[in-house]
Amino acid sequence: MRFIISENRINDLVIKYLNKTYDINNIHWTYGMDDNYDEDENSVEVYFGDYGDGEEFFRWYNSGYFVVKCDRCPLLDMDTDIKENLTNLFGNKWEEPFKEWVKTHFNLDVKTIE
């Protein structure tokens, strides 16, 4: 049996899943480092738990991070297992709501998810 779900409904479902599955209070972030080990505001590492001991959630890159122009930026590079899990649950319908969720919780715009 096949069900037809409206786009708004699937977006709401994905957001509810993300809010229930990923405890925003246990998700932390830090700026990435440049070649001189200085903070680089063009990249952000988002992780669960403590830095270094935790699990990576995703990395975010703005176009200023790359030497050459990156048309896919701002770019979000996700943990493979998390990405596969979301794809298994929602097909490719999770990406747009996930971008909204990242904007809401981390104030990061996302154009491309890899």
C-alpha cells in the first residue's frame, strides 16, 4: 500500500524526527582551523558530546574557506552514517527540512549537503 504525503507534512515529520533524535543540548560546535591553527570563521565543526571525544555530526564550510570559488557553498559535509540513516528513512526528502533545522539551531545557511 502506498501513501501520498504532502510536502509540508513530510517537512514537519523530518523536523520532528530531528528534534526527537538529536538532543540540541548535547550538540556543540567550534570554528575550524586554518593552516596556521587559527580559528577560521569560514568553517564550523558540529559534534555530539565533548570536543575530541565526541562524535562528529557535520562540518560546515563557507566559500571563504576554499582557495577557489565554491559554487556549492555554503556546504555541509555530514557524517556518512547519519546521512544514510536519514536517506533510508525519508529518501531525499530530508535535505530541505534539515537545512531549515541547521539554520534554526546553528544560524548557518546551507546550499549543498554532501
